[in-house]
Amino acid sequence: MRRSRQALVVVFLVFIVTLSVYYADLGDFCPERGFVCPIPHDEDIIIRNDDIGEGDFGTRRRGGRKHKGIDLEAPIGTPIRAARTGKVIETGNEPSGYGKYVEMRHPDGFITIYAHLSEIDVKEGEIIRRGKIIGKVGKSGNASHRLIKSHVHFEIREDGVPVNPMDYIQSEERGMHPVKKNIISFVRDHLP
């Protein structure tokens, strides 16, 4: 009796370990909390703000549409990292829209989109860990205008609905990163 109980415990433990390894590889077993910023930064995240427009979530665009993500300003060629572990569900190039882009699905149903890339370094169907390089910052698609600063358009969708990524990006030391706007934005917001 004792021997069969020990065998049952061993089989159960092997089963649990096997499931844990399988699901951990997919990122489904213990979903990560929050998202990390997809581009490197020292202190503050810099949101694009130039003569063509602002890169904040919800700002108005041509045709009355709203901006569905944030534009993280960075030099062309800056590595873009996965904000969270997930599966690449689509890569592509929309010359009049996102340009070169990567779309990922995360275990808890969130979707992230990284757009205006100069280079895509992942393939559809690939499981990507948080922090892995998925592409490089660029000016592709409708960001190719000479007056638009280089950036990555970063979108988070919850249940298919765009949400403000700044509400989800976390730092390791303190909840959210403050947004660093450039002087033009400050003057525009605070002077009559």
C-alpha cells in the first residue's frame, strides 16, 4: 500500500512538472504582471511630439480618428523588445498605415502592436519572451514623412479595445514611468 502511494505521488509530481514546463514555455501558466517599455530608456519615456503631431494616446488624427497607441521616440535602429511574453500572430507591411509591424497575443488575451519598424526580427507563430528583440525603430508606413521623428508606435488592446499603454507600462522600482514631453509640448500646454 505504501509503495503504491509513493508511486502515485511520483507520477503526480512528474505530471505537474511536465505541465509547468509546457505552459511556462508558452507563458500561459503564470502570466506576467504589467508590461515593460519596448524601447530602452534611462529615466523617462519620451513620447514623440513634432511638427506633424503628438504621439499621446487618444490624440486626434486626420479624419477625426483617435490615436490608438503611443509613439515612443527613439533613434532609427534602436532595438525594440517584447513588452511581455507572447506569440507573434502577425507581421507585415502597410505602406500607408503601420508600415512594418509586429502583432503579438499574450496569454491573458492582451494584444500588443509595434509599428513603423525599420526591421522585423521575428516570425509569425514564434513564442517570444518578454525583453527579446522583435525589431528595430524606424519611420515606415505613414511615419515616413521627413518632419516626423523616428519612433515605435506601441499599442495595447484589451479584449480587442485599444487602452492607454502608459497605464500598463511598469518600472521595476515604482509603478508607472512619468512621461517626458519636450519643450514645445510644455509651451503649448501651459501658455495662453
